[in-house]
Amino acid sequence: MPTITIDGKNYQAEEQENLLSVCLTAGINLPYFCWHPAMGSVGACRQCAVIEYKNTDDKHGRLVMSCMTQVREGGIYSVDATRARQFRGGIIENLMTNHPHDCPVCEEGGECHLQDMTEMSGHTMRRFRGRKRTHRNQYLGPFINHEMNRCIACYRCTRFYRDYAGGTDLQPLARNNQVYFGRHEDGLLENGFSGNLVEVCPTGVFTDKTFSKHFVRKWDLQSAPSVCEHCAVGCNTAPGARAPGNGKDPILRRVVNLYNRDINGYFLCDRGRFGYDYVNSEKRIKNVLVACEKNIISSTAAPGERIHGEIHPEPAVKHLARHLAEVQQGRRRLIGIGSPRSSLENNFALRELVGKNNFFSGLSARDLQLLQLVDRTQRDARIHCPTTPEIESADAILILGEDIDNTAPRVALAVRQAARNRQKRQAQQLQIPLWQDASVRQLRVEASPIFFIGLEKPRLADITSATLLGTPEQTALFADSIAQLILGDDTGARKLAPDCRAQVEQVANTLRQAENPLIISGCGSRSSDIIHCAGKIAATLADTSSSPCSLYLACPEVNSLGLTQFFPAGEGDLEQLAHTLEIHSGTPCTLIVLENDLYRRANRHTVERIFNSADAVILIDTLLNNTARHADLIFPAAATAESQGTYINSQGTAQRFYAVCEGASYIQESWRWLVDAANFCKQKSPQLATIAAWRHSMDLSEALAGNFPQFEVLEKIGPDENYRLNGLKIARQSHRYSGRTALGAKAQVAELPPHPDPDAPMTFSMEGIQSPAMTPLSAHIWSPGWNSNQSIIKFQQEINGHRLGVRGSVPIRRQPQPLPEWQLAASVPAKTSKTLTAVPLYRLFGSGELSVGAAAIASVTDIPFAQISREDALRLDVTAQDIGQLQLGGESHTVEIRISDAQPPGTVGVPSGLPGLETLAALLPAPAQLERRSDREPGETP
């Protein structure tokens, strides 16, 4: 480890590190623009200049760019030398000659890296009086504002978008002083990580358009650490909320990335960044709703559906309490239906209220079995669940039947970085430091092998070494042959077509020779055979190398793996519930549905059997949905940003999230509605008395840890409500937060006290600890002189290291179990000429149940469509963009017909969860029929 001297002080530096990183790690303020911790150095902006001296006798030294200077043993440098400071000041003065003087109206103001670096460089006076260069801004879609006049040509945007995220539709155009960063024409940015331009750009060229609709300054947002609820990767976020004033409730205004080295690093996908706005949706449930009497039900309501009106919470909670009393008297059954998108605490509270034998998962038998298979596979000692940096370090990757671009986007971004590992290895052999990004990328080296076997051509196809497209059955067949080949058995491969066999052999040989192979699969194909094969390949590789093999299995929703822990194999599915209710049809039954739309989980027949067997349906949820139409009572549930709890992600990592703001009106966490009902129940059983005594979220976390060995870690991942630092709670608001009195001065001059928070050691005010260096509970990433998100470097153990005070991933503790015995079926069932197999497709915008409630995402969500092969289109006599009728599982849907050369013949791709087709998600894959509608009108769309 070299020892270097900077301005007379000695510092220890990492081998092969650049001087800028060493300075920032040491806490030395040195300005920069083009450098980014995840993207390395290109030396474009010249802003990080320092003086390097040959030795102690050298008094003059030479100017060097610290981001391009590798530290050496005994190196002597100066950041504060007059010549270095003058050079940096001159550079930024030149950069600012065309920059507009619009900081007061720029949305980046107050969290602008350019502002910080301008102050740091000492450039506070402008001498340029010439005419400024101006540009025309572009429309880049509903997510991103574009203001090119603020550009300083650091090239960060295109380096991230093209080089890091693989986008192709954002380029540097023109040249010299006229360089322009934009698209070839106006239009939506196509890459699913475009929103990161907002944080990557050091100025206000790219800003969050959804935030613009309810904009406030950064320091006027209250924040707390949270977890993205839109997939099971579990990215960490820092939502920001602010009340509009005049005594109104806070509204959620934006979501930004919260650095977590093991999961999301510096970046979020666009669904995670912009999907927050469902919280502000018109479909949001804010008050308790009760079904109207039958004689005033609207004539437009379908049979069995309810029209609802608002009611005060107290009579509604008392109504539920009376049902609890009847259960204790043996006159009523109480059934609870959980949810994979609700926290562990909410699910546990419902389970304890109804009893474990009356608690069901809210998932179909097929989906629950898939999740239980994922859980069982991850328990094998030969299987390792990798972190994001471990995914990025893989030297060979096989993706099996999982469209991770849309089901686990952050994992797909990590895979894209892994494609460069051979290039990086070559750079190390040539002694080129990996941070010298441009030099490394110029090496002409074959990409690290990434193989995809699945249904639909992935966005990652530009970096895959081989892509095999096929049905889920064919994917499993290919994968099983690979597992056999790794063991030296070519029996399965010999049955394949010659071209498929050659590719399968290539995959097997590459995985067998890799030092750090990775298998990625998941529940997306809804095929247990594919998951079995993924586990089999990983276990086989582990056996041949005598070390665990990395296997990432993507789960569908944020807490899917957590919910699974409550159910033994073969128990808890909706089909089982329907059967149970019909057996006990003589006893009145109350059904409590927790944050779940059952029509997305099981076929319509099963769901209606459940509703018809219950004489009372109570729903606790955030948004109105199809299940709400059958509810007698609806209680408003807090969204993730309004609550505290725990999620378990696809890796089995337990993560605590905290409330950013109080929910509007009568919104509260789901478990609190159940506790309120238990408290209203006059005669309490011991179990009801225990529930009634819960006061804090951590009470449930501790109960979970005591009841389930795998959840013992919950007591360690977050402090309880009594935690203090120097006798103070943690402040959600920054020290610059505008006073509450000023907000509502027109209506009331008196200052109202902030809402109390009984669950967390945090306050909804400015009072308390605000430093992220002291506690990971602080989500305001700010340091003196560093107002932008670049200040994260002040709170890392080292550049790209863990955050200070934050441990690495904390996995739940599951009992090790070997992989279950399994054998692939001998043959693929034949299909009739008239029947297609409907298979699930996924879309980043449209497949998420909550994110489609966000206005911006809804505006780019596709129309209902069905995708078939060109061969099937000829056979069915349909053409692209015809309006067709899709018959599936007893349902009929109008769709636009699309033709794809990549779609396997004999299948029809149906977008899972897409609005208008959401009730089909639980049916896939299944036999289906598709035909052109004969009554199509000209220009008609679904």
C-alpha cells in the first residue's frame, strides 16, 4: 500500500488507484466533473488539476489531472498550490461562459454539483460579456426535462447512457463549442435507466419531469431510507415528501437512489424512480369505504359488485371487532389472505389474527409452488445468492428463461457490466488501471460470455454470446442438456437439432471452464422445470469446482420470498382456500384480503368461488382494484413510503424501510387496522390480547424473530423506536427545511407540532441528528460544500465501498436443505393446429401492479396486444396490427396482433399484468386461441 504526501500530510493509498479517488477518500475537497465513481476516469473536464512534484527538492512541479494520475510510492502532490487553484478556477470560468445565470429558477439549484464545484474553485465573479451560445431543447418523454443550455460538456450523460447502460438513442451531436447531447429526433428515451441522467448529470440539463409537477427544493423535502416496491431486487431509495401548505397532508414528490453497495449501487431503473406517483393517484384509497345498500347499488354494477361510500373509521373497525367476537364464540370463521407486496409485519399481523390454519398466501398454487421451489433451491449449501458486485464480477453467465430486463432491471444492468470482464482482465495484463475507462474500452477483446435461453429476445442481446429462443419446455430441455454435458453426458444433447446442440455444448464448455460462473433464472416463465434446471446446473458446477456456484433466482414481487416463509410446502394457495371455504359453507365466514388483487393471482372461477363462499369481504389496500368491487368494507393502507416494515428480496436479504411521511386522511399501516379491531373487541382471547398490545412496528418484528428462526435477523437490521444518538432522534428534514409557520401563514399563524412517530427513532421535523456519517437512518446525503448526490463519497468507507455504519447484506437464516429430487419430463406435449400456448411477456412499464398507477408510467404503457410468430400469422391469416380476439381460460379479450420473428411458433405472447389483460397473468402459460375480429372498424384499437 503506497504512502503518498498531499500538501505536507501523509496518506495511505490503495494500489493502482488514481489520485482523485485517494483525495476524496481522505476527505480532501477536490473539484471534478467528468469522473464518476461507477464509470471511472476519462480526463475530459480538466477540473481536478493538482501539482505533482518529482521529489522533495522539486519546488515547481507540474500540473497533472488527478483523475488520470496513478498514485506511486512516495508521491508528492499539492491540491492547494496557487498554480493548481488558478488553473482550476480558469477551467471553470471557461466552462461557465455559456452557462445561463438561471440558478434561482433551475430545478437543480441547491443540489447542483456545478454550483458546488464553482464555489470550491473560487469562481464567484463572471467577466465574460459576450453572446452566449444557445440550443433548442428536445422532448425526451414524460420522465425527463431537457435544458441543453446548462450543459458543460462533461460527457457523463452519454458515458452512462451508452457505455454503462447500453442505450443507443442518446448521442453527442455536433462538435467543439456546439456539442449537443440529445436524440436524433424528439421522443421518449428508450433505455430503462434513462432516469439516472437526472443524478448523473452534474448540472440541470436533465431533470425529473414528474418532480417538476410538484417541485420544491431539496432542502424542503423530508426523507427516510426506503426500499423500492416495484420488483424483488430490493433497491434502496430515498423518497422525498412535502406538504403543500395550508394544513394539507404531505404528498410524495419524488424518489432518488440511496446508495447500497450490495444491491443497487448508484443507479435505479425507471420503474423504481418514477413509479412512486401511484401514491398520489386518483385511485388511491384515503378513507374507509363501505358498500352501499343493495337498493341503491348502481344499475351499472356487475352481479356481486359493490358501490362504495365513505364512512368514519370507528364504526367500520367496530364492525370488524364484532366479527372477531363471533369468531371467539365459534359462530364465524375468519380467513386471512396475505400478499407478496406487503411487508412481513403486515402479513404476520393478519396471520396471528386469523390463526395460521386460516391464513393463505393470496397466490395461486402454481405461483406459490414456484416461490417455494426458489426458497428450497437457495437452501442448498452448493448455491450462493450473489450480490450486485458479485454479479458484475462473473466471468460467464447463463440466463435461463427470465426476462431480467423487465423483471429484475438492476440485475440486468449488473450483467451488462460483467460483459466487460475479459476486457478488464486484458487491461490488467497490460497494466492499464481499470479506472482509465476510455483506455480500457478501446481494447479489442472478445466480450465475456453471456448466454440467454428463453422466450423473447432480450435487450441484453447486444452483449450475449449466444441466444437460444424457445418455449419454456424447450428452455428446460436445453438447460437439462447443459447440466448433463457439464457432467460429461451428451445423451440429452444428441436429441437436439444440430445448431441447438452446438450452442448448448458451447454454453456447457464455457461454464465448466469459468472461474466464477453465474446462473440467472426465476419465476418469470412460470415454469418449475426451468428453476429445477437452473438449480441443477449450479449444483453440478459447484460439485465440479468444490465451491458454491452463484445462482440468482428472480422473484416477482418485493416480498415474495418473505411471504413464502410462512407456508409449508403444498399449503396456503388460493385453490386450496376455495376448496376449504366450500367444505365449511355452513358457517358464516369473513374474508380479510391484505393488499392484494385476487384477480391477478388466480383464474376468475377460483376467485369468484372464494367470494361467493364468504358472507363478508374486508379489503385493506392502497389502490382501488378489481377485488375492491366485491368488498363490503375497504380500509386505506399505507404505501411503502408511508410505513415502516421489512421486505425480503430475491437474494434472501432482509431490509428495513421507514416512513417518509404520514398518509393522508385515515391512511395507516395495514397491521394497525387489525390491532385497532383487536382493541375494540371486548372479550379477548390470549392471542387477541397479544395483538391488541402491539404499539410499534418493532413489536411485530420482534414477534416475527421469536416465532420464525429464519427471521432472527430482524432484531439486528434496524434499531427500535427507543434508539437515540447523543440523546436525539434522527431528523427526516434537513437543517435548511422551511418553517412550518410560513407554509400555512395565510390560514393560521400558530405553528402546529409535527406528527409523532411511535415506530422509528426518527422525527418528522428538523430537530435531531442529520448526519449520514453518524447513522444510516439519515437519508439526506449532504456534507458542507457538497449539496448534490455526489456527496455520497463523504459517507463511504472508500470509493465504491459500503456506506459508513451500514453492514453488508443481512440474509435471513434458512435451514440448509439439499435440492429436491427431480427429473425432466421425457417429452414436450404436442399441440393442436388450432391451439396456441399463451406464454407470459414482461414490460418494464405495464407489468407492475403499483407502478401503472403512476401517471407518467401510465402514459407510456402499451395497449393490450398478443404477439405471435410469422409462421403462425400465416396459418391464422392475420397481419400485424390487426385487431384480434384472444380466448384464454374462459376469458375473451380484444388485442392488437403483433408479429415477431423471435416468437416461438405455436405460442402467443401475452404481456403479464398489462392494464386490460391483468386478469390473464395468473393463467399463463395455458392453451389459447387467437383470431382476427370480423367486425373490426377502420382505425380501431383495443
